Amino acid sequence: MTTASPSPASSTARSAGAITFGLVGFLFLVELTSGILQGYYVPLISDLVKHLHIKDGDFNWFEAAQLLLSALVVPILAKLGDMVGHKRILLISTVLTAGATWALAFSGNFTTFLIAWALQGFYVVWLPLEVALIFDRGRRTSTGASQTRRAAGLLVVALEAGAIIGALGGSAVFEALGHNVTLTLFVPAICVTLVFFAILFGVPESQPVPGRKLDVPGFALLSLALLLITSGLTFLRINGPGAWFVWVLIAAGLLAFIPFARFELKQKDPAIDLRVVAQPSMWPVLLTAGLFGISVLGAQAPLSTFAGTDPSEVGYGLGLSSGLRSILIGIYLVSLIVGALLFPLLSRRASPRVALIVAAFFVAVGYLMFLPLHANLPEVLINMVIAGIGSGALVAALPAAAAAAAPRGQTGIAAGLTNTTKTIGGSFASAVFGVVLATGVVAVASTAAPLAGYMTVWAVCGVGALASAIVLFFVPKLAFADVEPDEDLLAEIAPPSPYGAP
């Protein structure tokens, strides 16, 4: 009695799975570093303000500049990854991030720090490139989409764990180094430098589709539109809704998409394939990313200020100290980790589409619960945990879903677009929430935002998440599911024997 030997395809599938497991290990370090960058500077903001001899409000320019740069560069770098290899672009973006992070340590004035902080924003393209790398490996198996979801969940775990480590480590290192700002800022720079070598030696390159070219005019039009919109939103937050030029910039940015769309539809290899974007498995995901950006990027500062508002003075808020607020944020980040880990499990038991809808409903319920329940710490904590579980799932799921819905050669740009639309949604929310919370400031506390402003923030976040859940019902029921392995890729790796089967 003989046993049938495994086919080349099945052997290749197992090999690809093993490579994916090893790949995720090194990419885990990359996202851990990304999280450290996002958390490390937060407890140091007041000290950085003193170090640079600027006002507290001037620090908002750093955030605005980094959001603007990320919105512009992510689509271009993601597309280049599809063209020349995702690892190569990941290395280039890491070099740029490392250079900017070292520059931050030696910057002693507002201008140089602003430039370096903006350039550090190249790290935002890491996650889309990582998802594309993983999906490229997984495409060679019949479980590519589910592998990508599981891997993306682990990457989000690394991201949030890094944010916690960074937030705790920033102040601890600052104290240990005797309040030396320059030496304290060496730590994240060293981390980014080390992770470059992890990518260089541990991450295999993807297999780009040959014969591609960069649509320079298309990206120029896209960058112009994004630049106008994000600039308008930035000035909206700074100058308020009464500044007429704010609305001119935003309107001009929206109108710029018309010639962009007309130009792209005529290109053989467009910057963004609008026909792919219009597919029912893609546009709901991108729209969800934009709506999700409202809460995940726009609501965190209002939540922190609400937690710090003294209820004895204004009648609302939690009156938490900075230390207790840090613990509250830490619990929220842990809930994101839980959501990221639960998403692939729910996708396997139900379907990826159902898991996305459930995650969006969690975010909606969490923020809408703030409207009646915000009087004490347990109520706020429960709301944040519910919203955090849904948010963690969406952070992992959206780039993975976009990659699964994209044709070969467009996984990077598809995953990158979820980041860009999320950034635009966050910029919009940050600008609008800033205006809402600044209107009708409570006189007693001099700086406390009105309760009606906070209620508006929570309502917008909840309704936005609810709208995204409804939009996701338009996704085909079997979207983002595993498909048969890519036979062309299998042939490249293990071509059939010209002499036939043994």
C-alpha cells in the first residue's frame, strides 16, 4: 500500500505559510517601534515645550504637519511598494523616519523641530506596506486572506503594546537621565535604527508585477487635492469657522478631485484605479476607514480633557490626575489589543464581512453610550472599553480587507488608501471638535470646554461609526474570504516538471 505524495502546490502552500509566520515575527518588531514612536513623546510634551521655548498651543502645529505629510506620502509610497517591492520601500521609509527621529534629538528651536517631526511621519506607511508584504506571501496559499487578518491582528497588538511601552518609558527615561531632553530623545531614534536592520535581514521581498510605471501627473493632482483639504482643516482648527479662506481651501480641494478622476480613468496604470475603488468590496471599506478616523484619531484628546475636568468647578468631568488619566488611556489601549485579537476569531466563525460590521457597531455603541452615561469613572471606562474593542478590530481589519479586495499588484495602494482616508477623517474631526469644544468655554474654569461640546463629539463619533456599520452591509457576503491559491505565483515558485509526473 502506497501513500500519495503531496502535490507541489500543497508543499508550496505550507512553505509560504511558514515564511509568513517568520515574516510576522520581524514585522512585529517594526510595529512595536511604531507604537513606541506614537506613545513616547506624549508624556514629554510639556517638557518639550519648555525645551523649545514655545507655547503649549504651538505644539498643535507639529501634529498638523505630520498628519499633512502622512496624507500626501502614504499613497505614493504604497504605490511604489507595489511597483518595486514592498520591503524596499519599507526600508526607505524607515531610513527617513530614523533620520528625522535623530534630528528631533538635536533640534533646539521650533522650525527645525517642526520639520523633523513632520518627516518622522513617514512611519505611517509601515502598516500598509507590512499588510501588503504578508498578503503577497499568503496569496500563494488558499488561506491568504485569513492569514493576513491573523497577522494584522498581531501587528496591531505590537502597535498598541509599543504605545503603552512608549508612554510609560518616555517619562521614566526622562527622569532617569536627569531631565536631559536630548539624551531622552536618543531612545526612539535608536529603536528606529535597530528596526531597519530587522527589516533588512529578516523580511523577504515581495514579488511586484513587472512593467509598472508611476503615474506622476495623477499623484500630483491627488497630492494637490489632499494638500488643499488637509490645509483647510488645519486652518479651521486654528482660525475657526469664521475665516473665509478655510472654506475656499476645502472647496478647492474637493473640486480638484474632478480633474483627478477624469485623468485617472484614461490611464492604463493609474495612480489609483478608480474602477477598483468603485467595486462593492472596496468603497465601503475606504468609506468606513474615513468615518472610523473621526473617532480613533479625533476623539482621544477630548476624552482626555473630559477626564481631567474638575466636576466640582463646572458640574461635569471626572477630575482625574495626569497619572490616573494615563491609566485610563492604558486600559483603552489594552481593549484595542483585545479587539485586534478577537477579529480573526470572529471572522473564522462568521465571516470577515460580519466581523467588520460587528466591530463598527461596537464603536458606535461605545460612543453613543457616553450621551447618557458619563457621570463617573466606571461609566466612562465601560464606554471606552466597548469602543476600544471595536476600534482595535477595525485598525487590524481595514487594511487587510482592502488588500484582500484588491487585484494583484495593487495591495499596497489599497491598504495605504485606508490609512489616507482615516487620516482625512481624523483631520476633519480634530478641526471640528476643536471648534466645538472652544465655543462657549465655561467661565468658571476659564479653559473647560462646555458639556454640550463633549456631547457633540460623542454623538458625531457614534453616528459616524453607525453609518460605517450600515455602509458595510453593501459589501458582498463572501468578500475578503479565502480563495484558491494564485496559480501564476505557484508556477513561478514551483513550476511543473517538463517531464510529467514521476
